[in-house]
Amino acid sequence: MYDKLDAVERRYVELEDLLVAPDVIANRKEFTKLAKERSGIEVIVRTFREWKDVQGQIEGSKSLLQDADEAMRALAQEELPGLRARNETLEERLRQLLLPRDPNDERNVLLEIRAGTGGDEASLFAAELFRMYCRYAEMRRWRVDILTSSATGLGGFKEVIASIEGQGAFSRLKFEGGVHRVQRVPETEGSGRIHTSAVTVAVLPEADEVDVAIDDKDLKIDVFRSSGPGGQSVNTTDSAVRVTHLPTNLVVTCQDEKSQHKNKAKALKILRARLLERAVEAQQSEIAANRRSMVGTGDRSERIRTYNFPQSRLTDHRINLTLHSLDRVLEGELDAVIDALVTHYQAELLKAAH
């Protein structure tokens, strides 16, 4: 482990020198790439340097145990337990920091929420989940942009797809994919009977243009008039866009914008993310299998979480986590759930590494 840490520190020093080189400063793309690499290892290097400093303090205290001055020996004896505990904490942190990183962790997110079984109640809960993720994004100062949506008359969503842009968005949200089940008494239910409904959530890493090359000849683009809510002007022009990727037969439709150009750009963003997801699945099936065994598949067919309103209870079935603070979670206070999932995932990786 320590050889690897030495190599990471050497690379960090090298990157610091490169980032002040005139030719790199002049090349914005290269500068951004190197700055991102440095940022990615900065925490490791900082922690490693702190560990080395504590090591030095431990050695210093050990040598003072042989000092002729009794007061100095007593001081060293008093300091050593704390230093050793700090040393253990830092070593554990370094092991975690050296775990293989998901290459998509720093990407933006494409969030897809769809009402499943449960009719209007499922659509209403889809809207509540979307609001929950929007609140969470707001707390973390991420930007949310609705790409396409299909609203119901009662204020719910049959479907909503949004991009979420911000530092570490995918690393925090990637375990949210799956079936979210809600148990509650609908407002329209006169007998007070609890209904169970389901909503599917998919979390995709957003693809850059360089990640997924899409050839124009592989696309079939249809334009048509938008339908549904949106005001008079939405329905008067052929602004809605349907993009079909012929090699895979993936179809994406966008109609939320009044501009055909904007709808096409949003549709291509969704298509690119879905193609990236396919490519990653094809290339990293073994890694995906490992992740499935650790934290569940995140597959849309898997029930990952239950929201029980009568008991104000949230249960994440993958890690047997139960919280009795459903109201706060739905207001966007998701960190307790996400932190537990991340900790579990890291613990499983550490077990696998030993």
C-alpha cells in the first residue's frame, strides 16, 4: 500500500509542476484534464502526508521514552496512545481512498423516474420522489434541468427525465436506481385502506460527446406537434422531436421545449447517456456483477426501498436500514441513507481486497 501511496504523491508533485508550465496554461483542454487529475488525488496525498507526520510524532515520542528527564518520559507516555489511535484511523482512511474508484463517480446524472403499478397514486409518488431529489440537489448546490416529462392532471408524473449537474452527483445518487415502493392511504380512499404502489428510478451517468460517438446516418429524426400541458404556443408548431438510434433501436422523445433545436439537443443527451450505459455494461459485466453482489443490482425490476407513510418509516432492503424520519427524507435529507449505502459498499470492497 505504501509504495502505491508514494507513487500517488510523486504524481501529485509532478502535476503541480505541470499546471504552472506556460504551454499547459495556454492549452485549456490539457490544463482542465490535469487539474481534474490533481483534484482527484488531492485527498489521498493530504491524508498520506498527515499519516507520515503522525508516524514522525510516534517515533519522536518513542525516543523520548528513553529521555533522562522524567517529565519528558511521562509526556511521551501520555501522548503515544492518542497518536497510535490517530495512526490507525488514518491507515483505514488510506485503505478506503485507494479502493478502485467508479470512473463515472464525478459525472453528472441523468435521472429517470417512472410511475409503475398503482395508477394515479404511483404518478403522485413519482412527483414526490422527483421533488425529494430536487431538494437534495438544491442542498448540495447541484443544478437540475428537466429534459422531458409527462404530467398527469392530478399533479403527478407518468414519467420525468432530468439532468443533475454538480460535483460528485453520480457518486451520491448511483445507488438510487431500482423500484421504490410506497405504502399509504390515498386521499381518494374513503375506507382508510393502505395502498401499495411502485415507482421505478434509473440513474445513468451523463455521457460527454467524446464518450459516445453518434453518427448522423445512424439517427432517424421525426418532428411533430407537442401534446399535453404547456400553453397555446407549444401546440402550434412542429417542435417535438423523436430520435431513433437505428443500430440499437433506442427511441427518445422530447417535447417540453418550444424550440425544436432545444428538444433535439435534450433528446441526444438522453440517448448518449443510454448508449454509454449499454457500452459500460458490455465492457464491465464482471465489475457490474461484483457490484450487484455488494449493494444490489440497481436493476429497475428490484425493489430497493419502501416508504411507509402510516409508520413514517423508510426501509432500504439492500442493507436492512430502517429510519423513522420519512418526512425529513422526502424533504431532501437523504444523506443518512446515501452515507449508509456508500459505507456498506466500501466495506464490501475492503473485504474483497483482503
